[in-house]
Amino acid sequence: MNSILFVLIPVFIIVVYFILRGNKSGQGPINNLTEEERNLLAHHVHYYQQLNTTAQQRFEHKIAAFLAYVRIEGVGIPIEALDRLLVASSAIIPVFGFEEDWQYKNLSSVLLYPDTFNSDFQFEGKERSILGMVGDGYMNGQMILSKSALHLGFSNMADKENTAIHEFVHLLDKSDGATDGVPDNLMKHEYTLPWVKMIHKEMQRIEKGKSDINPYAITNEAEFFAVVSEYFFEKPGQLKEKHPELYHILSETFLQDPAKQ
């Protein structure tokens, strides 16, 4: 009995925490980035480095606006300026081509865990393999990210992978009401059927070991969309060369052509 309570009580506390945090919302003042923050972006965010001066200023403004309406909090860890900027960059990169005032209406807070966590949101002990998660139910409007995975995604070691961008793409996918790999409110109607066909064709290639796309993409259509979107933003030139049709539809969906930056 005591062992059951030992497991259930922390989970209950976390559930209540998520519910209370989810009920608090509202946008604070938009504060311009400091010189120190701009330097951090210039040093750590390759996407930002590739932009011209005017586009960098626009990126900075979108970062500041995001940080005004989404809370970033640490669970068991302090939050530093770089943590906030990397989370915000992960959010802005996929939507940089959208309208200036576009917002994630289905997000109110991002929680950073020190490292991987399990399905009970515990980041200590065994069976911890989750790097990021978009909340549903009582966690609706919230995201959890591993801080170590967040930072790794912006390092040169990450190659085609970026956990935080992956999770924000899931949010975009979810914004039409279904996390199914087909963002109906973003993708042009004429691309929907070709996109679905491409997904299943490439999944078959991955299963046969004939694709360089991360095998996690064959989990389902939603994971395929998120995985390929990571590739699109992390190695756009490589994706365009090896998978031009996928690149074209993603470029039309995100309203960006990062291979030209």
C-alpha cells in the first residue's frame, strides 16, 4: 500500500500543478531583446545566423512577442536566458513565414525538465525515454521539454534532429483539431492528397532501409510530419537535394525556403 502511495502522490501533485498552471494565461508586456540576448541568438541559433539584418530584427521581435504570452518554467532546475531563447527560437522557426501577429493559441506554458522523463512526468529513476511532449487533457495548452535535448538540438551534434522544433510542429499539426500529420489549416488543399501519398511512400522506403529519414518517422503520420519538419529546418539543403517533393510541400506549408537562406 505504501509503495502505491509513493508512486501516486507525486503524480497527483503534478496533475494538480498542470491544471493550475493551465488556468493562468494572459499576455505580458513585449520587451525588446537585450544586446546580451541577441548575442546568445547569434552564437547558438544557426537559423538566426543565416538571416539578413532585417530578418534578424523580425525574428527578435517574434521571440519577444512569444515570451510575452508563453511562460517558460523549470522543474527542478533554474531557467537561464539561453533556455528561454532556445525554447522561443524553436517556436518561431516553424512559423517565421506566417503573419507578424501569429500566435500559438493552443499553448500557455513550457516546462523544462533536467533530462528525459517518463509517462508519469518523473525525471528520476528508470524507464525515462521521453524528450518532449505536447499536453492533452488536463495538460492541454502545455508542453514539456528535456533541457538537455533542447540544447542538443541547437548543437552541431544534432544533425537533422531538434526535439523542441519537433514538438512545436506537433502543436501546429494539432491546431486544426487533429494531430494526424496533415495540418489542414496550414497546407494548401491541393497538396493534401499528394502529401498523404508521399508520407506512406517514404515510410515504405524507411522500412526497407532506403531512406536517410529518421526511422522514428514510421511511428505514424503525425511523427512523420514532425520528423521531416526537423530535417527541413536543420538540413534544408540536404532535404531539398534528396527529397525535393517533400521539401516543396513543406516549403509551401511553412511559407519558407530555408535552403536559400
